[in-house]
Amino acid sequence: MSTAPDCGWVVIRDPGWPSPYFAELERHAPAALPLACSATLDALPVRPAHPGVINLHRLKRLYREPGGQRTLDAVKTMLEQLAVLREGGWRIVWTVHNLLPIDGGPPSDTDWYAALGVLGLADTVLTHTCADAVYLSRLTKAPVTVAGWSGLTAPADAGPEPEPTSELTRWLRATSYAVLVVGNLTAYKDLPAVVGAFTGHTRHARLLVAGPCRDDALAAELQDAAQESGGRVRVYPHRIPPEHVHHLYRAADAALCPYRVDGPWEFFTQVLFPGSVGTALAFGTPVIAPDLPAIDEMTAGHPALLYPTADGPGQVLAAAETVPRPRARRSPVDGAARWQAIAATYQRMFEQLTTRKEIQRA
């Protein structure tokens, strides 16, 4: 990915926290849309030498004070800066994974102000499912384009499976029914309740919860729950290399993808890009997840057990562990083809945005 800030399609991203989404997009379609990147809006020239697109992705870093807190004043500064850049000739696109920040604590009114402000400035909004597009179109006058979805894929040059991952893979395979939760271990997944539902409703299945955790109290609570499970729950609070995560998905009998929808997390009922669901489908792993519009759309035609959000996953897990393990997996989704189709959407959008003097709003 180029770092030229006035070149073509510029993704605003944190160099210390690479986006798996854009990494996959560039890996599968490097020529379709040459991506540049910039760590900040400050690095962009107010008036680009050539027509350019600012692609926003994770917003919260752009309205965070030096001390780390997200404030209303910082949001106003971000929006003013975006407005100036737009007046200078840039076009603004927001690729909406989740409408509000989802890692760390629950989102706040400040986060809503930021999201709605960007939706008011955006020339185009890109989303992944029709369900998301229906809701977002109520919040913005900008065109909303469905780019489609995919998940992490297994690179051919990933090299041998590292020992920590290999040991987890063996642990999953050494049981008649194995469930996997993988990704950031954070509040929006309500993982203590998930582990409680698992241990309370299953008898012999195993559950692996794997992914980085920045909340020491949550990590300790999960480790305590694992110790009380009689060896059926294992917590690995560390990052799984994206190029090796397919080993875990293929070893598991189901991928459990939990999301809270209560209180400040209610927006998940309207806008949600569950990357873990897309990745599970890309590897042919059956999905267990809450019955939310985006998840229902993504899992159509694929093996999935969706549970009512008010009930939690307990009953579904209890039923799933009694079903004999299938002799063969369902065919995985063609992740490479889906990423290429997403890149083609980006390319069409770039041509439209940089050849029109003004975006036609609804």
C-alpha cells in the first residue's frame, strides 16, 4: 500500500493497527484500485494535485485527545477538517463496518455525534450488506453502496503453522464437538455470559476463546471461568496471526460469533459487519450467532444456527453438540472472488467520484 497522501484513493489508517479488511482487499486485487494510506488527515494537502478520495474506516482515532479520551471538541475539529478538505476537492467515503466504536467500553453520545457528522459530510457511504444499507440510508443523504462482504482467507505463502496455533488446533480436534470464538476479547461480545451459557448448557463440547484482550479484568474473569469448566473451556488472550487463523476455523465444528444488543450496543440490530461470520463462511465453518439482519443475510444458504438475541446461545449450543459431526464440510465461500468483486466496486466508485464535479445527493 502506497503512502503518498495525494495519490488516488487514500485510506486513513493507523500504521500500528493494520486493517485486515484492506490488507485482504489489496492482496486479492492489487491492480484494481491502487490504495494509498495516511495516518492522519493532517498529512493530506488541502487541495490535491489530482482528484482524490479520502476513505475513512475506523473513525475513533480521529477524534481522540492526546490522553486517549474521545471528546466532543475533538469531534468538531475532525468534522471541520473534513469539511475543509472536501471544499478543497477531496471526496469523502466512509467504509462502515460498525456505526460506532466497538472495542473497549460502550459507545457514547460523542461517538454518535461523530458518526452522524461524518454521514452528513460523506459523498458516498460503503457498506457490506443490504440490511446495513437500508438503515444507513435513513441517516445520510449521500448514496449508500453495498460493496459486499468476505472474510479472511488463507494465503498460499503463510508458511508452517506456528506452535501456539498448532497446539490450539490439536486441542479443538481432540473432542467430539468443538466451538471457536476468535477475535478481540472485548465488552461487546459479553464473553463471560457466553462462557456461562456454554458451560451451563453443554456436557462434553469444548470451547476455545482466542484473541487479544486489552481489559485485564475481563481477561482474569474469563480465565477464572475456564478454570471452573473442568477443562472444557480454554482462553488464549493473545493475537492469532491472520494468515494462520484458518487452522482454528477448520478444526472447529462451529464458530460462535456473539454480539450484545442491549443498551448502547442496540445499534448492532441495524448496522453490523461481523468479520468473524464472514471468515467462518470463507472456511466452510458452521456459524452460531444472534439472529440479526446482517448475519441473517450473510448466512443465507450456509450452515448456521441463529438464536434470538434475548435468549443467548445456550439452547442452540445444547442442541448443536448432540448432532453427529458431519463427514465433510460444506464448501467454503470463494473468498478471493468476493474480494475481487469488492475491489471492483471500489474502482467504479473511484471513477464516479473523481469525474463528477459534485455528488448528486438524494
